[in-house]
Amino acid sequence: MNQEKIGKFIAECRRQRKMTQSELGEKLGVTEKSISNWENGRNMPDLSLFKPLCEELNISLNDLMSGEKVKEKEYRDKLEENIINTIDYSNKKIESRNIFIGLILIVFGVLISITAVGIFPSESSWGSIYSVFGGIISLIGVSRFTKRLTYGKRLICNFGYFLIFILLLMMIDYIGVINIHQAPRFSLVKISGEDVIYYDTPFYDVIRCNVNKDNEIFKVIKNQKYDRDNIDKFCK
């Protein structure tokens, strides 16, 4: 599909109909700038405007897609070629839209996760809930980029992305536990004892000793078996 040729043809037909760009745009419900962009070959009309544009210019759809008046003997060959070009153009428009929406979803999802970590205190479960929710939104965005892949490859890519996203969140959480002594957000179990809180996370455990005292201490240890009734021993 030759956009420049089609644009020049639109301009030629418009002049033959003695219409300005503004008048044609008003009839089609678009701006004068849109008409100018079509005629200069910068972009193409939306598919929904093809038919009304042809009616206003008194040409056939085949003429429009060819960028010239199609001779009767060439009509069938041009028609088949233009059908293929139209399908290809439509697919590219859909793909571009998917990429744009996908990028927005990815950025929006990441921002939700970052904001959740920054706003909610580490003790609040809402921080981890919103962080994972942001990951799901960004995953939907990523899935728009993998539509052309086979089902198996698409599943692997999407699952891999989500797994890496969650691991990064847990890594950020671990850095917060080590550097600023905050409670882990992604703990599976939280057990409270006498001035002790035990957090069991998927990869490590955190013991918080002397809770509500001036000399509060955080200890990070490897995953261990623990007795719910005797967790105070970890602070001795």
C-alpha cells in the first residue's frame, strides 16, 4: 500500500470536487490537519472512513486503495491486490494498537507496584496485595506483545515475566529488611510471641525481637522449622 500515492490521489480528487481540506474534513468528521496528513502520505484514514471518503470523492474503494482510477480491464486484478493490502494494513493497525496499549499497561502496572511499596507500611498486607496486583496488570500488557507466539511459547514468556517480576519485588523487600530493618511484606506466616514476631517468607525467615522497645532487633536467618509455642527462643 503506497501511502504517498494514495495521499496525492485523495488531494487530486478533492480538488476535482472543488472542496477544501476543511470542507472535506467537516463532511467526514475529522480535522483539516487529518486531511493534510492523508494527502501528504504521513498516515492513512481509519478503515471506518474508507467508504464515506470514497462517497465524498466519487471514487470506488478499489480506486482509493490503488491511488488512481482503475481501468475496467485491470479492475479484478487490482481488487484482489487491494484486498490483500487492506488486510495487511488492518493487521498492522491492530498490532500497533496492541503495542501501545501493552506499553501503557506495563508502565501502569509497574507504577502501581512502586507506589504500593512507597505508600503502605511494611506491616500492612495492602502493600503486598497492590504490588502483586500491579504485576498482574503489567503481565496483561506483556501478553499483548506475545500474541503472535505459539500457545506454549506464549505461556512460558508470560509465566517467566510474572515470576521475574515477583522475584524482583521480593528482592526489593529483602533489601528493605536488611538495610532499614523493616518487616518483610511477603511473609507467608506471621507469629507473635512475648516481645517477638516471627516472619516466615518463601526464602528466608525474619525474627523481630524486643518489639515496642527502644532496643528492637531484626535477625534474618535461613528458613527453619519452628515451634509456634516456643518462638521466643530465637531472641535469646
